Amino acid sequence: MIFTQIRTPFRRALMAGAALFLGAVFPLSIAHAQATPAAERAHIEDVLKGLSHGRSFSQVAISPDGKRLAWVEGTREGAEIRVAPMVSLDKSQRVTAATKPGQHCNEGQIAWEPDSNALAFFSDCAQPQQTDLYLSLIDDGPARRITALKGYVDAPAFSPDGKSVAFLYVEGATRPVGALAAMKPPTGVIGEDGIEIERVAVAEVEWSRPEAPVMATPTNLHVYEFDWRPDSRGLAYVAADPPGENNWWVAKLYTQALEGNRWISVWRTPKAILAPAEIAGPLHGLQIAVPRWSPDGEQIAFISGLMSDQGVTGGDVWMIPAAGGTARNLTPRRASTPIWIEWGDNRSLYVSELAGADSRLVRLLLQGDASGANLRVNAENTIFHVPGSIGDGRMEASLSSTADHALFVFQQSSFSEPPEIFAARTQNPATSGNGDLSAIIQLTHINDDLKPVWGKSVSLDWKSDQFQVQGWLTLPKDYDAAKKYPLIVVVHGGPASAAVPRWRTGALSAAAFSALGYFVLEPNPRGSYGQGEEFTQANRADFGYGDLRDILAGVDKAEAGYAIDPNRVGITGWSYGGFMAMFAVTQTGRFKAAVAGAGISDWQSYYGENSIDQWMTPYFGAPVYDNPAVYARSSAINFIRQARTPTLVVVGERDGECPAPQSFEFWHALRARHVPTRLVVYPNEGHMFMDPAHQRDVMARAAEWFARYMPPAP
């Protein structure tokens, strides 16, 4: 239940709930109920505008031969695909399906052909509001349209032989797939009518005219991620029975051969080789993601762990024979969180992971029986580590590499450094655990003139119970140690996620609070990524207790080292962070103001309202009907008599992941208890707000709320 956009700008969204009629009955116009003078709102909005400068990359991809770089760059008109020789990136050219001068289309999702001669991408130039697959030969004429689609598309990938492109496709989709997007109105036969299924579709690059793709996977399986078999005649994929937004937490790993005339015309029955919900042992009940076939086709590596949301990956690296058999954990008791993987050769894996405060790329060297019976990690090399966020835009922390894996390319940013494209060489990786920063090369400088308009950030570490906890403290802009400042705690979504250094944007932004004169603490309490799977699983059946102790200990740490006024401390967050804000104000009087975004107030009623109840059993140990007490123990509504903190509550009208009734219930209870509160329901929004005006309004209202009850230093 995290509030994170996974694959910008095309990736998914999260949830649904039967009681969402409330949004239609009780929406609050964002033009009403101004809580502070217009001058204060104008000042807040000026600060927010100051955060939106600069250019961004939604994807970057190096050609397999290493000679060209392609990227998707944000512009005022939208996204634009650029390609340039690696030796002269300043000589880039636009790649587009546009046929008219000045025509701008929604374009992105790039994938290089294995021979590096062509680039595939999605564009809506031919069909407004509907993307199709195009192929550009870069230096040889305009892009050619391959498909005639009607529906939602994602994640294009060339077959290893270069003859076909597979992608995820929801034919006839009426909304983006997943639970983050705004849910359909709950009408008709609930859970049966209008179910939309994501499948793997395949198009051949030699088609002479646009055609409908061949659906390669069955009609009764919702596919989340896939990988080509090395011989181009099969797939491995993670899939579950529909509805897809609910069943990812019980998904299975499948393999499937493809054959027929031009082989994509028919599909064979898939084989489930791993079902975590149905087996005993350490994999039981965990989630699986990022399936990757070994170059020889004998093994499939994947990541498995306790994950809150599909797309936000974290856990351990596992391996299973492609024919089926026993899965083996290659990274047990690892003190970091692997997020993404790619095979180097049959005896090595590259792993992108979060290690405490750093992102890093490591190479795991394998030894043992080639059949996989006793295959294990023998050694590892750290290619690089950076105190920032990395990724190529396809998946969380994924990286783009040359065919020989000599070079990895990615976007990188931090709290103080805006997004730029970097490359890392692997020929001489560092052998120590610290990595080699000299291996990283900065390729672009498009944001060189961009400087942060917020205060600097520092990493904090503190002890809480048996855990060493890490978090980030951002100082107020123009910090003066002679003054006392208020502190806002921003709790990340998840809980299986992490606050990581990245250039600051978005709703409930630490950057905006800092620019307005606040300290901001972003803790990574137990349940977060970055310290291994044991730490991630440490808040099972304990929401609001151990994790809240971790957060409060972090507040103590910040107050001990900086000029923070202990009487002006607030808390906010979205999704799991919204729950923590709700629960915290019922457990302690430490916080003087709170803003709860898309929170959960009553886990018992929530179980029956949301559209992703499958995620709850791994965390709570049983369905609510079998053990209601464990859900009641973490429900803020059961402790509402203890709440005294003024709380602003905001939510999307059509949020299926954290349905609006949860926010309505909390607001109603506070109002009945005469605690200062306000509820704002944003029309037509899901769990992830899409309207920029709504995003700005959430931040402005939050800033106004904190300014009223814990104003910043004059």
C-alpha cells in the first residue's frame, strides 16, 4: 500500500473499495474551506513552484553494442525520446512517430533491438489517447508503426533473436492496470463484471502493416512481469488468477513454451514451477518478482520477500531450475535488500540493492553443480555504491547494460544533486564492500544550473530495541543553529519500501517543508528495505508498535543533535505513512499536528472494503475473519478516545487501496471527540493522485495545517 509511481510515466497504480460511494456523497471542493489568509496560501504556492524547475528522465537505455544512448526526457510539451552516440551525447536527435512539424505525442517505453540497429517504443501519434508499438531504425527514415492496439500497454522487450517484441497488454482496458489508479465506480456484479486481465502480447517486427498482437499467455492468468527464454521460444512470468490488483501477493512463477507457424500464433499450456502460498518453508507466503532466465536456459533467478506492493521489489535472491524443483536462497541473512537482478553469465548475477543509506550494484559469483542442485554464492564484487537513488526507469532500481555487461547506464539523483545520466564500468570492480566511486562516469549535465532550494540532508542512525535504525534529516532552508525550529516526521508508504535520497518532488514533500522552515525527519523503521529481509519482516502483526517506537527514537535522536523545538513536532505520511499518522496520534501526545494521506483507521473494516486484501495475510498472519484481534490491536479507531492532536485527513474519492471510508471514519471520530480536524476528498483520484492541481493542493493544505498548529521560526 505504498504511494509510489513505479515506472514513470506508464507504470501502474493501486486499489478499490465497495464503500466508495462516499466520495460522490461527500466530496469537498478544493476551492473552499481556506484555513489561512490568501497571502499565506500564495507564499506556499510560490515555494511549491520553486521546486518544479529542471528536466527529468523517465527512462534511459544503452544500446547492446554500447555505441548509442537513448533516453526519454521530460519537456514542457510532454516526453521526448532522444538518441545520441555515446562519444558525443550533445549531438542527440529526436526519435518520434510524429509525422507533422511541431506534432507532440505521448511517447516512451523504449527498448533496443539486440543488434542495436533499431529502437522500439510506444507512441500515441496515430491514435490519440492510445499508444501503439513503433520501430525506429534511427538513421533510416521515419518510425514504423507495428501494432493496432486498443488497451493499456507496458514493458516492451525484444526477443533474444530480435524478431519479436513482447509486452504487457490489457485489451480493451478502461483504466491503467493495478490498484494505484482510480477505481471504476463500484456498480454491477462486484468482483465479476468488468474484470480486466493483463497478458503478454507479442508483435513481429517484420509486419508490413499495423496489426493486432498475438496474445501469448492464457485468458485466465493476469501477468505482472515476464522474461524471454534465451532461445526466444518461451517465457517465464509471474502471474495469478484475476483480479490482478488483488492476487499479486499469491502469484505463482510460470514457464511456457511458444510454438506454431511463426510460433507466436499459438501458445502452449503454462507450467507453474513455484507457488509460494502452497509450499512450506521460508518461501511460504512471500511474494516473487523479477524472474530472470539464465543464459543457458537451465535456471530462473528471482527476488522473493515480504513486499507491500507489486512493483516495489525487495527481498532475497532465489533460484529455481527452469524445469521445476526446489528453490534455493542465494542471499540468506544478507544485511541489504536486493531489488533488481540480471544475469552476467551462467555463473554470475548482477544485483541492484539498497544497503542502508546507499544504492549499490554488486556482482554475485556462483559456484557449485551447474544443474543448480548446490549452486551458491562463492564471492561478490561491489561495482559501485552511491548515496542516492538509481534506475533506468523500467523497474524499481533496474539498470540498462550493454550485451557484454561491461557498462551499466542509469539515472541518478540525491537530495542535493538533480537527475543526470551516469554510467558504471564493470571491468575492474572494487573487491571491498565499499565499492569504487571512480567507476561511475557522469554522462549528462542538463541540470547543472539547478540547485536545491531546501536545506541540506544528513543520514542519522539510532538504536531502537534490538535494531539499528537509519533515517534522513533535512534541515530547514537557511538553517540558523541559534533559532529553534519545528520538526515534521514524514513516514514513507509500504511498509516494505524506504526513504532514499532523491531529488525532491511530489505530494507531502520534505523539500517543500524544508523550504518553508521546518526540519524534516524521514525514518526507515522496522519493516523498511535496506537492512535485509529479517528487518523487513520485523513488523509482522505489530503495525504501530515497534515501528512507532523506532520513529519516536529517531525524533529523540534529531532533537538531541539539532535546534528542534520539542513542542512543535508533527507527523505526516501517505498510505502506510497515513496509517502511521492516524495511529500515532492515538498513542502519544508527542505530535502537535498531523496530516494523514490515504490512511487506514480500522484494519477490520478495511479488510472488507479494499480491493487488495490478499496483501494482509502475510503481514497479519491470518485473514481478519480467523484472527480479528490482531487487526483490532493495530486499529487507530479503537484508541480514538486518546487522540488530542489536530489532524488533517486527505484521500482520493476512488482510492481502492486505502478507500475513502477509512479516512471518513477517522475524521468522523475526531470530530465527535471535538478534536480539530478536516477531511478533504479529491474527486476522481485514486491512491496515486494524477491531477497536478490536486497534488499541489494537498501539499498547500498540509503546509497550512502545520503552520497553524506548529508555525515555523519567524
